[in-house]
Amino acid sequence: MTELVSTIAGSSPRTHAAKRLSILDAATMVFCRDGFASASIETIAAEAGVSRQTIYNHYTDKERLFTAVVKDMTERANATLFATLAAFPERPVDLAAELVDFAAKLASNCLCNRDCIILRKLIQAEGERYPELFAPWRTLGPERAWAAIGARFAKLHHLGYLEIEDPDIAARQFQALVNADLYVGTLLGDKPTEAQIRAAATQAVNTFLKAYGKTAARH
């Protein structure tokens, strides 16, 4: 009997978490498809396979559910970014080539990532009308990414590989250059090929190093 109670008790958190994940996944799809104003809790509940009351029990109202969707996608996007930062060249032998490798991974893993694409579409569609619903993204999103990449550029500057006055600005410019040739296509549903990503990364790094590169590193 004790084992049975333990098993049931142990399964409850998993069931709760599974419902929560199902609601978030369904809400993401419905909000992206229908927009915030047109999306209904009834539709989300049907897609998630739960009752309306279950959604209200978890999130209280549609505004808090939307905010939870934005927060969840932002956190997943950040996790992908920080995993990708492992490819950033710390003490490069060939700075240009290693930055191209990193830029290609950044584009593939982040810009072309499903969560990032959906989040950008939601921001474009709803950001102006409902800016308060994107508070988690403003708090947890791009500024963390810029700071993380900027810190690595600052290290390359101190090691003598780059000449940078403001690493945070350099990080924003680097991301903008990497995204420049791919951004519109991804918004329209295109999936760039590896060759296209590589070409975009190469062009971005060439332009970036013309602004911030040094002829030789200090040792």
C-alpha cells in the first residue's frame, strides 16, 4: 500500500508538468496563428486536450498565459544561445575562420531556431499593441544575449585580437550582421541551407573584422 501511494504521489508532479507543457505548446501555436486578440482559451484548451478550467487554474487569464508563453520561449532561446557560446573562439589560431564557424552556429541554432522564429513573429505582430505582455522578453531576452557575446569580444580585445571600445555595441552589430541576409527569409518561413548560412556568416565576419580587427594579436 505504501508503494502504491508513493507511486501515485510520484506520478502527480509529472502529470501536472505534462499538462502545463501541453498548455504552453498549444497556446504558442494558437497565439502565433490567431494573434493575441483572436485567440481564445477554449481553442487553446481544445488543442491542449485539457479543460478551460485547467488553463485558468494554471494561468488565471489569457494575458498571463501569453506572458508565460513569451517567458518560456525566451528561456529556451537563451539556453540555446548559451550552449552555442561554447563554440566562441577563446584563443583563436585563425580568428576569421573561427568567428565564421561561431557565426554560422549562431545563425543556425538561434536565428533559425523554431522558438526564436515564433517569438520574433509574435513580437512583430503584437509588440506594438501589447508591449506589456513582452516584459519577460525585454528582461530576459536580447540584453542577456548581447552581454554574453559582448563579454567574449571584450576578452578578445584584452588579448589583442580585436580593437573594441564598447563590447556591447560590437555584440549587437555582430548579431545584426549575421542576421542581415537571413532574417527576412526566416520570417517568411524559408529555411536557409547550410551554404546560405555559411555565406551569410562569412560576409558578416568579413565586415565585422574590417571595423574591429587587428593585423596581429599581442602576445
